[in-house]
Amino acid sequence: MTGHPLIRISDTFGSDSRRDGWNQLFARPRFAPVHPEPSVIRWLFRSFPRDEAARVSLLDAGSGTGRHGLFAAAEGYRTTVVDFSAVAVAAAVAAAAGRGLSLSGAVASVDRLPFAGDSFDAVLSYGVLYYLPYPGLRAAVAELHRVLKPGGRAFVVIKSAGDSRGQHGTSLGDYQVRLDRTVEGMSWSTELGMTLTLLDRTGLEDCFSRFDPVLVDRSTVTFGNGRFQDEEWHLVLGKGP
């Protein structure tokens, strides 16, 4: 963050100040990554073989500037990106146009998706839902299920209750943690002032119970010579016929 003022995003989900904060972040190269996560690539190719890509409609919910949506579009999947930030969606659509890719974009919150039910064969939400308050997270999960076609598959990655954010914030109940203090060496300074939803295994299974099947893995990576850990739930989800 050297050379840049610290951006703090409002804790009021849906407010203009929160939207402005995300728009400012996504305008910076640091918060506009280009390369897709390997876990997303593995899920996509295992769930929907590349030779079937043209028949697969995919939604990247909470896409940011589109690193995963652009990857999917480049591989031939019929891809739509949606994000709370108009700056992020515009960047994704412009990048697609510059590469000659077909990519649709919409500006909306993931807990109020502007799509009809049963619209997508595949739904991706990477590192997004834990930024919502607990009621908003539950609403977003319901929305992801609603827009997924029967027989479709989803991949969701969110921070877990074991993440260091949970140990260095103030618990507010209902799995919510407010990040209200600085810890030397932490990597989440831009999240100061925010309330995150960090689910344990019980909360996770409750929130995602409408999906079937629900396959759960956990990823833990330490940093700062073991002082901190990033811990995530990786969920592969289905929607029965």
C-alpha cells in the first residue's frame, strides 16, 4: 500500500460509501489480479469438460475485475460476470472486448441477482460471500441456488472461522467478526472497519443445506513465519433435479 492512502470500506452493506470503496479498490492494479486460481481451473475442467464448453452457461458471482470469468470465456464457456462494483464489471467487459471474447456483465449484489431461476449450468463465487453480513450471506447462498439449473454445479470459496481475521477481530455473534484493530504483519489492512462472516463447519452446513450434494474441503496457508493463517472453505455444490 506504499504511496497510496488507505481505503476503508463502509460497514453498511449496500451503501453508496461501501460501493465507492470497492470501486476505488478495483481501480488499483493490486486489486485487479489477472491469473485465475488453480482451484477454480480444476473445478471447472473436472465439472464441465472443455470439449463441452460451448454448451455450458457459467455465472461468476462477485467477479471483481473478471480474472475467472475471462479465463472461462477464453476457454469457450458462455460466461456472465456480476459484481457490486461498476468499475470492476466495466474492467472485465473491456478486457473481454480487447481480447475478442464474448462476456456478459451486470452490476448487482450477490444477494439480489438479476437473473431468472434455473439460468446457469455453473455458478462460481470465489472469495466473496464472507464480506456480507450473516443475513446477507444466507440470502446470497439462496440466490446462487435459485439461479443454478437443476443438475448444475457450483464452486464457492469463503474464509472460515479458523482464519486469523477471526482471532484479531471483535466477535459480534452470528459468526460475524468486526475487524477493528491493526496487527503488525497482517495482510488485510483494507478490510479494517468491516464486519466479516466467518463460518465454522456447523454454520457452513446449515447455510448450504439447500444444495445436494455438498462436498467440503478446507485450505489452510500460513504466512508471517507462521504467525497468521488464511483458512478457507472450498465447497463443491450440486442442485438436484
